[in-house]
Amino acid sequence: MGWITGAAPTQAQLDACVTCGLCLPHCPTYRATGDEAASPRGRLTAMAAIADGIAEVDETFAEMMSFCLQCRACETACPSLVPFGRAMEGARAEIAAQLPGRRRSARRWLVGSAIANPTLVGAASFGAAVAQRIGVGRSGAGTIGKVRGLRRLPLRSSSTRGKSWPARGVPRGTVALLSGCVQDPWFAEVHEATISVLRAGGFDVVAPPTQACCGALAAHDGAVAQTRALAAANVAAFDGFEYVVTDAAGCGAHLKEYGHWAEGGDVLAARVVDVTELVAQLLDDGQLPEFGSRGQRVAVQDPCHLRHAQRITVAPRRVVAAAGFDVVDLDPSGRCCGAAGMYTITYPEMSESLGRAKADEIDRSGAAVVASANPGCEMQLRSYADEAVRIVHPIELYAAALQGRD
Ligand code: SF4
Ligand code: SF4
């Protein structure tokens, strides 16, 4: 049957792979298994076989694709510039279309509909807040155990959506904040830090009321219609802002690829910045102050969707250093921590093995604080690192320095 949707991997994407194998040592699933079918090259070869009519989209193909973390480490390693992330999103779209009753239909509902619904996210957040207070999930594995990865949630959370905050001093412009689906209820302190630093840098900050979830999880899961609808809503909601600021690397990576998902998406994509990018620029321009070293080490973890998808590595280090900390590199090779959206639920063993490897790196670094610019990574690190290690977003360190706090 071949491909049946317009979202399928293109022939140009597949032809770009010259099967050199240089990506293999960078792929976490290949490194763990040594199996060609779990490698970027193997996955691209399987996609090409379907495009050529040699194979069908079946359970075996679906499993090969689903086991991929979509970390895109293969993309940064690839000398032929194969757009692996795009090809994998296309393959997932085909699996969703051709195998609609696949066993992950519940997960598809979760990422395609539930997580984009603020009411359902709010109810789940309340449940998690209660679970934290009665001690469920302090230990153990699986979904309940992951409650440990959450920050302490408020019983009543408030949303940034529809609110605005004026610049401190004379405004230099207005930026929009992506409120996000779980960033609002679960990482309110990160939004607070982002808003306070942007205001100090001279920006009015607005969180448009009609914005939606960015759609990254839906895209990664092949939920094409949902992805397109969310992208269209955000193109309209963020129209006219100088910058659209995200403080979640996974969301930023997806927004920067909106050109593939919505009319006018490329215009929005060009204005999207990770908060660390914008703050690094303000530091370079002398618009924000830098603080001298306080002699404390902070390990910087590179989220895959910052390092590999957005190719941003300098900015978070710049922000942490400007806050007065000595930066320690956690993982120079940039291996995935195993969070990867819903991967902690769908492939818990692989996810745990990568999470534990990252925790070992934190141990070796000797740092008591780790800075991670992505909420999923933060939760994964907190799940496996020593409980004494503090996990924060880089912007929180800088905001605290700006306010004279530790
Ligand atoms: S994806 Fe890139 S690095 Fe990997 S085998 Fe193909 S051409 Fe080589
Ligand atoms: S995205 Fe990550 S897990 Fe998937 S093939 Fe590439 S390197 Fe491997």
C-alpha cells in the first residue's frame, strides 16, 4: 500500500541518507541494543522500503519507529543533513493513519486531545498535587513513581494565559509568552522567572488568551489533524509579536518547525526564541547585568530539543554563568536523558536506563545543582538523580541572581 497521507516522509528526505552509519554511535537505542533496526540508518532504510513498495506499514515497522526517542542526535551527527526528525514525524503519521487501532490508542488520546485541554490538565494536576501530599509516588517505578519527578504542585494553580506584565522602565518592545500545556500548572516558577527577567530586560510580556498547546507531543505521535489545528490556533494567537518566547525546549523546537504545519507558520517560526537565547542576547547587548562568580558549580544538561533540534548550547551556559555560577558540562556527547515525551510510559526500561546513566553523570560532576531548559528532562533528572540535587531551569538561576536571592 505504501504511504497514504500527505505527511509521509518525502523521497528527498529518504534519498539524503547515504547509509554511511556515522550516526550510529550517537543513537541511544542503537548503543543500548547494537541492533541495526534500532538505529537511525535502519529506521530510514525501513521507511525507504515502504516508499519503494517492498514493505508495508505493519506492527514490526510501527515498533521500530516507536522505539525511537526522537532525540535527533542522529541529525546533528549526519554529514548528509538528513532531516530525521521530519522523516520520523511522517512515519508516525503513517502509522497512525494505517494502524488506527494500534495498542497505543489510549496514549494517542492522551497526547492528541487530553494534554491540549487545559481543564483536563488542571484536573490531572490537582490529582498529582494531592498525591504529593499523601506521599504516593515517592518511590517506585512507572507512571505513579514519576510523581517524584514533579515539582511540588499547588492545590490551586493559576494560568498565565490572557495575562500581561509591563516592562520595568522604558519598554523596548513586546514579547509573547507561550503558556504551554503543562508548563503553566507544573512549572509556574519557571514562567515567573522568565517573565521577571524579560521585564527587567525591557520587554512588555503578554500571554495571548487564545493560544493553544504547541502540539509537539501530537506531532511526535502522528496525530496530524490535531497538530495542524493547534499550529493554526497559535499562528493566529501570536500574530504581530516581535518575539514568541518559550521556556520549554521541546515546545520551542516544535514552534520553530511550524512552517510544516500551518499556513503562515514559517512567519511565526522565525520569531520564536528560547528564553535563554533572548537573555543571552540581552546580556551581550549590556541590557542585563552579569554577576561575579560565587564559586558554586552548576551542571548544565542539554535537552535534545535544545541541543539537537534547535542547535542551542551556548545560551544556557551564558545565562548560568551570568548568574554567577561556574558551569560544568554534564554530558559533552549530548545523549538523551530518556524523558522523550511519553517514552517514560511506553518504553519504561529504556527510559530508566538512560535516566540512570544521566544520574551517574550528575554524580560524577559533583554539582549540587543541575540546570535543564526542558520540563520533561527536568522531571526525568529529578526521578533518578540523588534527592539532594536541585534541578532548575537556567532562567530561574538568573532571575534569582537579579533579585538578590540564592
Ligand atoms: S542518517 Fe546520515 S549519518 Fe546516518 S547513515 Fe544516513 S547519511 Fe549516514
Ligand atoms: S532520533 Fe535519537 S533514538 Fe531516534 S534514531 Fe535518531 S538518534 Fe536514534
